Amino acid sequence: MAPGPGRTLRRRKLGKELQRLKEVSGQNLSELARNTGLGTSALSKIFNGRTAILARNVRLICQACGVGAPTMDTLIRLAEESDDRGWWVAYSDTVPDWFATYVDLESDATVINAYSAELVDGLLQIPEYAEAVMRAGVSPVNDESLRRAVELRRARQAILDRAKPPQLNLVLNEAAVIRPTGGRAVQARQLEHLVLMAQRPNIRLQILPFAVGEHPGMKGPFTLLRFPDDYRMSTASMDCVYLENANGEMWQERLSDIERYVTTFDRLQALSLSPENTVEAISKLASDTRESTREG
């Protein structure tokens, strides 16, 4: 039986329903805060699914909104279920809280659209490549931490092997495949892995060549996620935008922001090599790189 949605997605859906009750009741955020004894900040986090939603707080919100049984009982049960631990909790020693949220949502996504500027996306990295990327950071990493981080990469990649895997649409800047991350031998194996993965019907891989010059993704990488229909958070074609930097993450969930990134991704795809030409180009680069390792 397929696993149910992760706790982050369940929290988001419950929060959305609680926010709907607030709106139906005609109360603004300050009024609801006064009537529940919960702060406006706490309520905002509940509505956005950014915190654990306690059963007692669901009861307070329902009572303040004039909602009784059986709706209240159903929502309280959802709150109790929404804090079930996700598979990634086994890597809590490796995963910072901000990235755990992304991993949880990524595992629930039905469509993942990603633009990667400097490196191969984590879902398609081979272990040696992932290790080289992690060693390149400014903070020292010991062998055990490195092993756990690589294990997490591989655990994330398991979503691509499901009976119903997500659709992964990936645009890689040419720099990501040209750079000999981990050395020429690792680069060759990584390129060969990309060619192999690109054969899967649920993976669309495209290279954005240097020759296009300036492009709308120059401000940085991003990932768009779409969730199952029962858990949709937006009327846009995707549900949210994930942005990551050295200090943490940022989520874009306003409709206008999502649509802007959807348009950006569509433009990047249009500027990139076709999937067929991408596989041809990567295959040639892999062959040339492999040959250079023999000559060396």
C-alpha cells in the first residue's frame, strides 16, 4: 500500500481548513487571537502549516468559530495524525529543520520542476559526486557525517523508484555538467548516470547551454512542487516555490510569486536543448571525459 502524505503536507491541509473556518466565521486574525487566547503569530503558523498543530488548539479555534461535532472531532483527529514522524526523522542528526520540511514535501510531490545552476540536482547525484559537493563546503565534515548525508541523498532518491514516481522536470545549467566535481572519473560516472536516468519516462532532463547568453534563471536555482489534487494549496499549476541558500531556505507561496517562477521555468525549458539533444550532448561529454581519464 502506498504511504500516506507526510506530516508537513497534512499540517498544511489542516491549517488551510482551520483558516477557512476563520473566514467563514467573519473574524479577522486579531479577533480570533483574542477569542482563542492564541497569539496572532501562533495562528499564522498554524494556518500555514509551519508548526505542529495541537489538538487543544484545534478545539479552541473550532469553539471560537462556532464549529461543533462531528467537524471538530474530525479536525482534532487530523491534528493528532498530522504529527506522525516522517521517514526522514531517522536522519535528524544530519538534516537541519528547515531542510527536513523540504524533504517531507518533496516526498509527497507529484511533479517537481527544478532549475539547478551549479551542480547536479540531489535527486540525480551519485554517491561520489554528492560526497565531493559536501566536502567542498566551508565547514569541515567528518567521515560519519558525510556517510549519513550521502545516505539521506540515496533515501530521497527512492521516490524515483516508486510504482508511481513523481514527474521530475530538470533544467541543468551547462556549468553543472562541465565542472569536474570530484575529479574526471567521478564526473564521467555522474554523466553516465544522468544519461541512464534520462531514459525514464518520468524524468525530463534538459541542458541550458552557455550559448544562450543571459537567461531568466540567472538570479539563482529554484524548485517548484506540485502536490496530489486532494492537497493542492494553490490555483496555480504548481503549489509552492522552494529557494535554498547557504543559510537556509525560503518558500514562495503567493499565487503571483508561483506564477512568476512557473513562467521562468517554462522560459528556461524553451531556451534549453531538447531532452533528446541533451542526452546526446551528455553522452558525448561522458565519453570524452572517460577517454581523458584513460589518457591521464
